Amino acid sequence: MRHYILKRLLLMIPTLFGVAVLIFLLLRVLPGDIVELKYAGTGSYAPKEALARERAQLGLDQPLWKQFITWIVGISLLDFGTSMWTGQPITHEIAIRLELSIELAVMATFVAILISIPLGALAAVKQDTWIDYFVRIFSIAGLAIPSFWLAIVIILTFVIYFRWLPPLTFTSLWVDPKANLTQLIWPALAVGYRYSAVATRMTRSAVLEVLREDYIRTARAKGLRENAVLIRHALKNALLPVITVIGLEFAFLVGGLVVTEQVFNLNGIGKLFVEAISQRDYTMVQSLVLLTSFIFIFVNFLVDLVNAYLDPRIRFQ
Amino acid sequence: MSRTSVKTSTLPAASRLDRWLEACLRFTRQRPLGAIGAAIIGIMIAAALLAGFVSPYDPLVTNYGRMLQAPSSLHWFGTDSFGRDVFTRIIYGSRTALWIGFASSLLGATLGALIGVTSAYFSGKIDLMLQRFMDLLLSFPLIILALVVVSLLGSGITNVIFAITVPMVPRCALVVRSSALALREMPFVEAARALGFGPLRIIVRHMLPNVMAPYLIMLTAFLGQAILLEASLTFLGLGVAEPTAAWGLMLRGAAVEFAERAPWMALFPGLAISLAVFAFNIFGDSLRDALDPKLRLP
Amino acid sequence: MLKYPDLSIVRRFASLLLTVVGSLAVAGVAAFAAETPRSGGELVFAVGGTPPSYDGHRETTFAMLHPVAPHYSTLLRFDPQNYPKIVGDVAESWQVSKDKLTYTFKIRKGIQFHDGSVLTAKDVKATYDKIIFPPEGVVSSRQATYAVVDKVESPDGQTIVFRLKHPSASFLANLASPWNFIYKADILAKDPRWYEKNIMGTGPFTFVEYVAGSHWVGKKNPNYFMKGRPYLDGYKALIIRDTAPRVAAVRSGQAHAEFRGFNPGARDDIVKTAGDQVVVQEIPWVCNLTVTINNEKKPFDDVRVRRALTLAIDRWEASKALSQISVMKYVGGLFRPGSEFATPESELVKLAGYGKNIEASRTEAKRLLREAGVPEGFSFTLKNRNVREPYEVTGIYVIDQWRQIGLNVNHVQQEEGAYFNDFRQGNFDTGIDFSCDFMDDPDLQLFKFISSEKSPVNYARYNDSVLDELYDKQSRTTDPKERLKLLRQFEKRVVDEKAYQFPPTLWWQRIVVHSAKMKGGKVTPSHYVNQDLRDVWLAQ
């Protein structure tokens, strides 16, 4: 087990390195650079030499390999540098937004679990009845409706019918829980609904499969009530693939909610990401991509670990 | 004459068709939801193919005298902020959606399946490397890829297809790989190897055909996703560009802005997208139920 | 015998008099009270972007200006009630020498920085030295507009002198630029880049906090030099990048205002929901879109082709159609309609593309194309930003107009980086370019149209010494009538005779919607001007 964990942790490093190289190169392939963008708008009559000096200051005139090495060395020492756009330290810029993104991801996960597990189990138990159909249609609708469309509809409903809008600035959960939740509950619901779609289907098929197993038949033969059969035996074993799916989807959530954050005006990682890209803020984008990749790979790793722990068959592979 | 005697006396091709038709009928009876999905897809394909005959107007011609008109007998779905007929654009939009959907999922699923099977066949170091590479692709944000493609090659349907294909490859690779892993131990693969067939031949001729089930399922799953991805990318300004008729594009900008005065601008494309993705997903679901219920999709 | 007047009459007259006077007094007090600014309250407004750095000399985006301007003063400013009249801010009074080469300003006494130190001419000199003669490593975004300045001197603590190389008609107005925040000399001496990440000014509000990407908070400066100001206790700028939630913020009342401008659709939606709880102010904006043509590429090097392109566009129709769905509205040449430099309509219709007979114009355009050897159905690209409003809208319109003279144009929309890059490299056929200045000033508006080798913002790739000469002449003329004549000549040459690049349609309309409670914020044609909030107050 320990060997397995160590191996997986070590394998993260080459993947992250690959990500670092890829993002570094791709960014520099994009046309336009930050200095050009900053001073390109009207009202800018700055002389070319000043702009060249700016580039030098940002390190953009160095040969590529040198820029890369400087950056990589910095990262390994946990120095993420400063944003090319604002000049502020990147850790500072990201930290403010990370709290929101993580909280949103967690809340959406809760919503998803609350919806998917009961509904999925219900659909499995009542397979091929109209309850089953309803649950399947409901959950697929969650997948089918474009997330930003849903978000816009939600916002418009609030504004038009209630003349109210959720708070537009973020207050930390520890500072003012009411303000915090009033802002985040709506995007959490929108995202969670979509998220639950996948989990519901997985729950349904996992429960269906488990219900066919022999030990369920035994439990029923023993005279156990249906509910007890369901909860004590079926659900427990069905949960494994469900947890896997939920974990995998969660990994996409941090930094993947770009459109939702834009529409609900959430000051999160996704929004920062889009802005940094259009500004060609190399250092910021690189750090963000590394961060989201790391979270993704790490969550995957955790999920695999949970799998290995819960399912002895995998553990002893 | 009894049915069986007719069957046995016909050519193999016809009996295959017969069996296929029977399978479809069974599918429809057993899984009505999936059949509904298939029907919707059928309608979409028909609309896309017959767009020129079915649409009342030209999707690109603007008409500033008739901007933002409500649905009427002249314009069934109303007009948009440039006076273009929404109904026509929805029909032509199905063309864009299906083209993007099919092309990218076919490309993505096929590439993914190839990589997955190769990875499973060779195992060891190659498997490890390919796995890590898939991990890399999976964790890499789609937006950057889309942005790179769009910035370098310009916006346009073909480039959007490239951008959307990339995230699909690792997903398919993972799923197919787990199916192929089981295949590797099977006797017929051993036999092929013993006969001296090269890895390429074994992979393509022997293993690939046996992962058809997960392949098809991933394909249909991707179709819906591709349409959604296109919509999201266009919303961010990275997808198809005006004046192409595409559902995601129709939802962008003006539709949101005029959402109250002209709700039909956002309503119909949104419905079209939802319906299309819904149909693909429900069909894919039923397909999976029919072909391989044990399959776990990432 | 009655010796005294009838008391009852007197009493009645007195009471009548009292009533009249009394009601007049009450009405007067009420009216007076309604218009008297009230102190207190926090103004909440939405800003459509995050500030990059905090240095006004360096940045060019309103996203920096709106939250940061309230912390600073400038040397001169525009009179909020009488744009474009110029009044002093930090300057109390000024004199211009007879030869128009020396400008002397007297600085007010008793202005304090937020840290308590007193502002003197030394600070003003250090500020302008940074703007006009930036030290190594410092970027001054508007340096070229001050090229006319030879020296800046501060002979004593309350006087600052600008010595110019030649007369400049726009110089005084340039000093009223909202970007020229007055900084502290001591700080600049130690670190000229300090102001990129820090705030220390003399403005009506002190800095409280900035949460990156979220909001900016300022508090009333108790030692502000204008007694009784600012009225507000403080302000909060909410950063809302996307248009939909920004509009929703004003509509739901969560924000009092948004200072850049909304488009007509947003305005109508807000008014529909909020009714008389909001006020709409509309004014022509000092912003427009230009069709830029790559004069180095065939067949656009042929003036006939370029003229055909501008003749094909029906600007009057565009004004009617596009103003309903976007901010594009006013037909004008190179100067904002409504400004002192604008060409009157009678003159305007004589220019190519501005005539009212579009059929005749289009026939002429087709003829020119034939003559120049451009085949029917000729195809080329129009490069544009991928922002809907008003770029995409304009692009689609222009392409449609060109289609009607038999040209087949591809609309290529790009994200910002690629767009600017292509323009700079000359990698385009035609494109939509934009122009936004902080005031009506020919020096600013025409800078885009002089030779490409002189103007970094002229992407059309042509050189024309006649235009350069005209530009210099008009910049130095101090006779307004003479100047107008030169401007007319310039405009005619650029738009009509040579058709190098031209406004395709229109100047924008600035529509500012704000809560009826917010008073004192009179909008000007520029969203950069008068954003320090010193005149704004909140009614109950």
C-alpha cells in the first residue's frame, strides 16, 4: 500500500513537468504579448523604447530556455513570481480567488450528492417505471441544458421578478456566513444540478448491478425488509463507483467553472484565468494551469486511493 | 411460407440487414426513451441535410427594418437583432452542430480508442508513458487549447473541431484501455501473437473490433458534449464567428442583452441545444444499457 | 369716531400677507432643501474591469480610472457643469504669456496629501517631469502628447511654469487630463514606480482597501481642500467584468451607478424594472469606430477602391438601425458631433460616404471598382475584435453594405491579442479600429490619421506629408477660426479625397443610467472625465 502511494506521488512529478512545458510553449505561441496589449489601446502615445524597456523588465527579451529555467527553478522553490499585469505577487492574487472557487466546488458537490444518491437509488429500485423515466429525464436535462443559459435565466428571474440580486462581492464564510451563502447558493445549485446528472446515472446503474448480486438475494431470502436490504447492503457496495465519479467530476470543478463565474460575477479562479489569458499574463496563466492540473491529478490520486481502500480486490492487485 | 425459410434462402447481406432491423425494433420496444432520442436525432439530421429546402429565408441576410420581431406567421421564431430569421438560423445551426459534433467525436473517439488499445496491448513502460500523457491532456484546461487553436488558425468550424477533439481523446483512451486490458489475456490474441502477427495488425484487426461497444458508447456521449462545448467556447468568444449560423453563437451577446425584449432570441437556440444534447445522451444511455451495462463511463 | 384703521381689515390683510410670505418661504426652503447637497452615504458603483496598476500616468483603461481617480487631484480639470470649460483643481489661477510659449500657474495653499504633508509646486513639477520626461524604466503612456513642452519649472513653492517649444492650441486642455494625478515629489524621488502599487494623493477620498478582482473602497478625506466636500462618506467600486451582471447590479439597486455607459437595450431593461427610481443621462461620446484599410495591400493602394468602400456605406440608415441595438448613433466625421470642432451637417453631406442619396453613391462606388479593375464578387477579409458591442454589430453592418456593391467580405473576429498583433504587423486587408479620447481635441482625434511613421496608432500604413503639415499647423494655431479651416481641410483629405481610413458609421452614444438618489454626477462626453466624485451626493 505504502509502495503504491509513493509510486503514484512520484508519478505526479513528470506529469506536472509535462504540463509546465506545454503551457509555457503554448502561451508563447499565441500572438500578441502583454506589453503590446497594455499600451495598444487609444490614448497610448508611449514611445517604442519605453515599451522595449518594459519587456526587458518583465524578462520577455530573454531567450526562451532561460525564461523557462528561471520559472521552473522559482516554482520548485515555491516562488510563483509576480503577475505581469498587476505586478502583485501571484500567490496573493490567487489566494483571494481560490477560497471562493474551492467553496463553490464543495457546495456544488454537496448539492450533487444530495440530489443524485437518493434519486439514483430510487430510479434503480423502481426500474422501468415512470419514476425511473422521470429521474432519467430530469438528470439528463441537467447535462443537456447549457450551464450559462441556466445561469442567465436564474439571474434574470431574480432581477425581473424580485428586483433583487445575490451579493456581488465575496465575503468569507468565516466572516459572514449569511452573506457568503446568499451569494454562492445559486451558482452552487446551478452547477450542482449539472454535476448531479452524471452521479445520478452512475448511482442508478451501480445500484442496479448490486441489486442483482447473490448476497442481495440472500438478504431478501433471510426476510430482511426491502429498506434494510437497500440501505445496509446495496447502497454501501454501490457507493464505490459513485464516489469515483463524484471525485473525478470534482477535480474539474476548481478552475473549470469559467462561464458560471462570469455570469454570476464570482471572483474566482475561472474568471482570473480567462482575464489572464486575454491579457497574456504569462506568469499568472502558467501558475494557474499548474495549480489546476495539480488539483486535478491530486484529486484523482485521492479517488484511486479511496477505491483501493474500499475495494480489497483492487488493493491486492 | 414461414419466416425462417425466407430467411435461410436469402443472401447473407439481406439477412444481416434483416437482423439489424429486428434489433432496432427490439430496441425501440424495450427502451422507448432511447428510441425517442434516436427519433430526435433523426429529425436533426434531416433538418441539417434539407436545410436549404426547409428554411424560409437565407440565414445570413440582414434586414434592419425587421429587427427584434416577435414570432409571427412571417417569422415563426421571430427575428434577431439584425433582422435575420431565427427559425432559419436554427435549422442551419443544426448543420453546424452536427458537423462539429460528429467530426470531433469521431476524431476524438477513434484516436482515443487507438491510444487506449495500444496502451493496453503494450503495457509496461509504454503504457505508463501514454497514461501520463493522457493525464496531462485531461488536466489541461480546454480554454487554453481552444484559444491556441483559434489564435493560430483563426476561428472557424474546422478549427473549433480540432480544439474540441483534444479533451475527448484521453477520456476515450481511458475507457477503451480498461476494456482492452481484459482482451489482452484472451486466447485469440495469444494465438495471433503465436502466428507471428505484428502489433499493428493485432491492434487494428483483432483488438479494435472487440472494443466496439465502449467505442460506440463514448462516441454518442461525446456528440452531446461537443455541442455543449462549442456553445461554451463561442460564449467566451473562442468558437465559431459571425455570421455563421450556430446555436452557441446565437446565444451569445445580443440574446442575453435583449433577453427581455426579445426572449425568443435566447429561448430557441437554448432549447435546440438542450434538445440535441438530451437526445444524444438518452440515446447513448440506452445504447449502453443494450450493449454493455457494466460499462463505467468517466 | 374711529381714529384708528379697522383692525379686522388690518388683521385680515396681515394674515393674508403672512400666509403668502409664509408659503413662499416654505416653498423656497423646500426647493432649496431639495437641491442642497446632503452629506453622507456611501456610493456604490460598478466597474467593468480590474485595474492593472494604480498609476494614472501609465494606464489607459477606465477600469483603473474609475476606482482610483477619487484619491487624486490634477492641475486643471473640466468644469463639471460646463464641459469643456477648464477650471483649476490644484491650480488657483494661471497666465499665458503673449507669445503663448509660457504658462504660469499659481498653486492653491493648504492642500494636504492624505498623510498630512503639504502640496507644493515641487510636487507638481515632479509629477509632470515624470509624465513628460519619464526616468529610465518608467512608462508614460501619454508622453508624445506633451512633446511640445521644453521645460517644467517651479520657481517657488506656489508657482509652476511650463515652457513650450512652439504655441499649442490644445496645451491647456491637455493639462486638464484626468490621467495626470499629482504625486508626491519625495516619493517619486525615492521610487518612481511606487505609485503603481500604492496610493498617496490629495483627492477627496482616502484609500481604504482593494480586494483584487472584487471591490475597491474609499473613505471621505476630512482634510480635503474644498471645504464641505466631498459630500459622500465614502464609495465602493464593485468590479463586474461581464455586462449582464453589471446591468443587473444597477437594475436591482445593488449599485447606484455605472460610469462607462450601457447600450440602449440595457437602458430600456433597467428603466422597465426600476421606473422612476433611475435616471438616464445620454450624451454623444468621444468614441468612434473606424474602418482601417491596409493601404499597402493591393488593391487597396488604389484610391478609387478605397473611395468605393466608403461610398458604399449608408451612414444615415446605419444611425437609425444600429442606434436601437448598440451604442452606435451619431453621424459625424473626424470630430464628435456636438463638439466645437464638428463639421455642420450641410458640409458633412458633401464628403464621400456622407451623402443622403445612397443609390447614387453606390452606383458611383461600383463604377469606381470597375475602373480600378476589381471584379464582381471580389473577396477579402475584415478583421475585428470578438466583442459584440459595438464591434461585431458594426462589422456585420459594414460587410452587408459592401455586399451591395458586389464585394464578398469575410468577417474574421479575433480575440484581443491576435487582433492587435495583426494590426501592428499589417497582417490584414481591412479592419475595424476604435478610438476613445478623454476630450474633444483635434490633436488627440487627428493623431490617428497622420503618417504611420509618425503615429503609432495609425494602422492603415500610409504616409502623407500634406496631412502631417496640416496637423502641425492646426496644433500651433491659436486662432480658432483658422484652426477650424485647417481641420475641415484635414478631414476632407482623409475621409473624402484619399479615403485612407474613415469612420464607418458613427460616433457612440454614452448612456449612463443611475439611481435617482445619486445627484451631482453630470455626465460629460467622456467616461474618463470628472470621475473623482467630489460633486456627487446621495439624496435620502
